[in-house]
Amino acid sequence: MSSLLAFPGQGAQKPGMLHRLPDAPEAVATLAEASAVLGEDALALDSADALHSTRAVQLCLLIAGVAAARLLLRDGQRPDYVAGLSIGAYAAAVVAESLEFADALRLVALRGELMQNAYPEGYGMTAVLGLDLGQVEGLLAQVNGPGNPVHLANINADNQIVIAGSDAAMAAVAQRAKTLGAASARRLAVSVPSHSTLLEAPAAQLAEAFAAVTLREPRLRYLSGTTARPIADPERLRDDLAFNMCRVVDWHGTLRTAYERGVRLHIELPPGSVLTGLARRVFDQGTLAAFDGARLDTLDALLRREVDRAQ
């Protein structure tokens, strides 16, 4: 039996998410460290107005994930795996002790700025529910073009596919998807075309900044959300983090890999419980829990139980 800490991506953010972190020393210290590194009050990042900024959203997700994980692991418990969807990969790398939190903060601030500046308006992401991958790829082939870009972005489940591109192109795909019987085609709270080739240029700029950062071999098994495979080599991890903004996310495959490797406890770090819902489609057996809405002592007990079983 094994355990996995899963960190959500952009779209999961909620106003006040940092203010709702438990009033515990680990969370307070994480917020203070973030404020010192960024040179601004971290708690000012989670207002409804601030969260219109891609930079603020991504920083909030990083800070919330790291703070909650530090609190959950404060007594020395060690999960077997960590994984993050998109920006969640940065929190996963920090918790795996491969990337320093301070470096992650600076890189994520730059990541958000690069993505927002590349596409300040007119682009985003849309989730298509009720069609399989082949059907969605067929629609993308019909609509995508030089003046109407739209690409595959996330494989969240066998019938939940996310696309990224221009507003007009996504609207065209959504309309055609509904005629094929899609349950819905819902615009996500993401203002950039993440996980598509449209972000290759900003990803290359981020990789240049990454070159000056030291990464270590993860002390916890790190599962890549793009390759759906473990990564132990620091240079491969550097590439995975720097370029994940322009690579398709295979979260469904990542969950299947975790389950096939014996993971039976899936704990989602804040905010929200979207990843928990996706995991229910893969985990035929085991326990799924989200930090938000759960008692800390219950999560402690669940994690200790899996650690004891693994020994």
C-alpha cells in the first residue's frame, strides 16, 4: 500500500484561499517566508481582484499547497508519491525536497508573468465533458488553424478533456462538441492557453531562469503530470517543470500509474476537491480525501496507517 499527495492546478483557486489555511505554525511560517521572498504581503494575493492575475493565482496555489503539506507532514510522516497538475507540480517538487521553496516562488512569479504577458486577453481553456479523446481530437482538427488556434491541453479523465486556444476557436469546438452529444463544454477560470504549443516561447524563457537554480534528486517519488511517469533525475525534473506550461497534461494517466504502483491513499492538497473527483474514476479500491473540509487528525491517521502498512 502506498500514499500520494496531489496538488491542484490553475482553475481550482478561490478568493480567500490563503486566509482559510489553518492558523498553525507551519502555515504561518510558510506565508511569512513567501512574503519575504516576494517582497509583498502574500495574503494580499488571494482577493477576488488579485486573482484576475495569472501570477497571483499561480503563487496562491503554490503557497497553499506547500503550507498544507508542511502541516500534514509536520510529525515526520512521509508519503510515497507526490504529483501536481500543471502549476501544482511546483508544490510537489518543493514537498519532495527537490526544489527550494524560495526558488519555486521566484520561478512561479516569473512563470505567471510570462504566461499572462504572452496572452493578455482573448485566450483561455475549456473543459469538454462527455466525449472521448478521439472525438475531441477530431473536432480540434476541424477547427484549428493559423488564425483560429486551439489545441489539446489536459486529459483529466476518459471523458473529460480540456482544450486551450483562442476564444473564437474554443467556442467553435464547444458548439460542435454539443452536437456530438457532449454533456457540457465549460470555460475554465484560466485566462491563458496553458499546455499547448502556443506557450513554447514563454516556456523557453522560463527554462533560461531555471538554469540558474539548483535541483536535487527528489526524496519522495515525483510523478510527472505530463509523462505520467516517475522522475528522479534532477535535470529531467528541471525540464519537466520548465516546460510543463506548453505540454499536454495526462492527469488520467498519472492517476493510473499511481494506482498501478500500489497507491491506495490519495490526499488532495488545497484548494478544493476537483482532483479527488477525478481520482474516483481510477481508484477502484482505497481512500480518497481532500485537505479542505477534512479534519487534520483524520488525515494524519490515514497517512500514518498507509505508512505503517508499507513498512
